[in-house]
Amino acid sequence: MIRLASALFLLLLCGAASAATFQNGSFEIGGKSGTCTNTFNIPVGSTLIPGWTVSAGNIDWEGKPPCGWLASNGSFSLDLVGIAAGGIGGIEQTFDTVPGATYKVSFYLAGNYGGLPVVKPLTVTVAGVTQTCTFDTTGKSQFNMGWTHKHFRFVATSTSTTINFVSNVSGLGGLDNAGAAIDNVNVQESKYPGATTANGCSSS
């Protein structure tokens, strides 16, 4: 009986250890150390950023000044469009959810002010629903990114859910290498039931 109880306890521990909890929302884990901490053109399929997979084009992992820009939290953030990627880039993460439970997604949005278009598009797809956001980079700079808090809710339909952030600036002018920037992504179960029905990201 003692052996059986011990085995069950070990199985529970292993299950807890392997749970895919949402992680690394501020992109701080795995970043470079030193003065210039940027990592450019991370290709589709890459898992270089712990917890995340590049889902489209390529992306830039931006560090702090003097080589990068000020993040909304910590030292790192993402430019979702790298160079020579056709003007599109994205990143996704899959995490455990409870079917029928409501979750709140929050993140900070800005944009790469160094190239066109001035207004950066972003889509966030989770549980089969796509939210559309934009960010105007007018007057923004390395030390004044203008990070804006965005949030919405969704209802989980499965035991695991994938959230996918994509910025597509193709055909919108410029060199197609300056997209929406994101940081400080957070997903947690919400005490308010039901999902936001509007197709858009609320600001606060």
C-alpha cells in the first residue's frame, strides 16, 4: 500500500512538472547578456525564445539601449517583423487551459518607429477568435516607445490553447522590416465569465 501511494505521488509530481503553464511573457528568459543584446531575424519554426515558437516570417528580439529600445517591462521585447521576411512575422505559445473557463489576455503594444508603415497592425488569435489592434508610432523613439496596455478575454475550448501574435506590414510601404512590438504578455484565468465579443483589443 505504501509503495502504491508513493508511486501515485510521484506520478502526480511528474504531471505537475510537465504542465504547460504560460511562460516567459516578458521575453526575459534566455536573453543575451552584455551591452548589445539584440537578436535579429529569428526564423519561422525557431524556439530560441523559451516558451515561444516563431510562427510566421521572422522576428527581432530587441534588447535595451543603446542597441535596442526601452521595453515596457525588464530589458527585452519583440519586433514582430524582421528583415527579408516579406513584411510579416509572428510568435505563438501553447499552454494548458480548462475547457469552458474564461481567461484574460493582457500585453503591451508599441511599434518599430524606424520604418513604415507609421501605424503598425497586429492580430492576436486564440481559441479560434482573432483580435485586431493597431499602434501609431508618430513621435515615438528609442526612449519613448509609448507602450499601451491591451487586454481581452476568451473562453477555452480545449485542455490546451495556442495564442498567436502576428504583424503583417507587407504592402503598406517602407522596407517591410518594422512591425508591431509586444512585451509583458500575460494569460490568466479570469474571475469574470464569458469572453469579449468585440473584434478588437481594449486599452487601459
